[in-house]
Amino acid sequence: MKQQTSATTETIIKGRNIIDFTGKTMWVGIDMHEKDLQVAKVLDGICLGNHRMPANGKALIEHLRTRYRGAAFKCVYESCAWGFTLQRELTAAGIECIVVHAGDVSSSDKERKRKTDRNLASGDLTAIHVPDKDLQKERNLIRFRKKLVGDLNRSKNRLKSLLKYQGINIPERLGKKNNWSLNFMNWIEDEAKKDILLQDTLLLMLEEIKLLRQLLLKTEKALRKLRQDKYDEQSKLLMSAPGVGRTTAMLFLLEIGDIKRFGPFDKLNDFVGFCPDTDSSGDTEHDTGITSRRHKQLRSALIEAAWTAIRIDPA
């Protein structure tokens, strides 16, 4: 794609040598896509280039160092589905790069189109924490567990909805909301055998539930092993608090990482999302209650732990 430029002195000018940028600081805004990167380079408030290139960290490093020789680079991109791989590649190459929360980036039409990243140059953007590779990989296990629990609940609800739709009433002795005992599943199999047209659907849906339960059990075992091998002492300390069980303890440890990185308690509280928020427009300002900026899974788990703690110790 043809490169766009708003600078009067392009990096490479036909018939001349490459400009030396030694001592200059260049701000680089990166918009990540699956197959390419949108890269904007800004120097002293002037956009030297805003173009697309292949989504390859090595290609980006070569591009910056070749075209803007001697410059110091400060790169930024929004947190996204592609994680922190690019940030780690740039940092390993000696190029400063931060990842920011998407909600902290200016979203005006002009900013979106030009990608000049004025906020970065003015120091308005704050980097989010980049976990080490091992913690990031271990964190996937607790997050996979959450997805499994969600899939399992949806599968159960779908099967119960089908029974209701077909006019099949669940016996009172088995009709408790969360009752998925062996007796209940055997009853579903018996009901399926009574109707040849409904049999395949019910049995397949029941099989899905059984498979998800087996996967959840294996995931729980893997989490238990990880806790015993690496987080045993820390998890026991957390579980000494009323309402905190093994799963909540592992969720806290894997999502928080090194708790010392937060410093004051308010920063940890802000990360979890237990702080109030305000919404202002001109001279009008009103309290919106608890903030919508939060770690959704962690805040939910700690609230559930708090309800349990209340039953044990109302004070």
C-alpha cells in the first residue's frame, strides 16, 4: 500500500542520503490487525509516515532502524487479542514499547484516522502491566476453567429448556435448580428412550454435558497440581481468609502476579474495580457508583467470597 506522509522532509529522499535522526525521539503508534500493522511515526508533532506493513515484529524493527537511523523510539499499541508478543520483541531489541488499555486511548474520529498518538507524546497514556511468559501461560488454565464452567451451565440450560419446550415435566424429587445428580441424568436417558424422534437430540445434549464435566474435572486436577507445586504457601495464606477457597485463591494469584507491583493498596483496589466512579460533562458531575473499569472475573469472585465471609462473621 502506498505510504502516506505529512512531512516535508521524508526519511528517504531520492538522490540524497538517509537523514540522521541521532538524538531525536520518535513516537510510534501501532494499530494491530491479524495480517498487518498500521504504523504512525511522529517527530516533533509532524507525522513522518502512516502506513501498513506485515504483522511481523522483525520487519517493524528493521523498518524503524533502517528508515530512521539513530532515532530513539517510543512505541505504543492497545491491548488486544495478540497479547504481548510484539511488546516483548521490541523490548528485546532495545526499543521502548508500552501496551495500554483500549479505554485510555483517544477515540475521536481524527485520532482514529490519523493515528498520530498525540496522547503518547504528551505523556497522557499509562502502560498496563506486562506479565512474564510463565505467569501468562499458567493464567490460561484458570481462564479456561471459567470458560468451561460457562459452557457447562449453558449446556444444562439448553437441555432443560428443551424439556420444557417439549412438555416434559421434571419430577419434584429431581426438580431442584442445580440438581444434576446421577439419578437426574438417568431419568433424562429414560425419557429420551420413550420418544424415538427426540431420543438422539436429548442423548447428544446429555453427552455434551458429561464431556464438559469430565473436562472440568481434569482442569481442576491440573489447577490443584499447579497450586501444590508452585503456589502452595501463598494459596494457604489466602485461604485463611473467610470465604476464600482453592479456586478463588488460584484466581487471585494467577491474575495478580507479583502483588508488590501495585505499591499502595488503592492501586490494587483500582485494578480489581472496588472503587467508585464519576461521570462529568461540563460543570455537571455525578457519582456512577462502583466503577465499570474492573477485572471482571476477579471482582466477581471476591464479591462471592465476601458473601460467604458475612455468613461466618457478620462484622
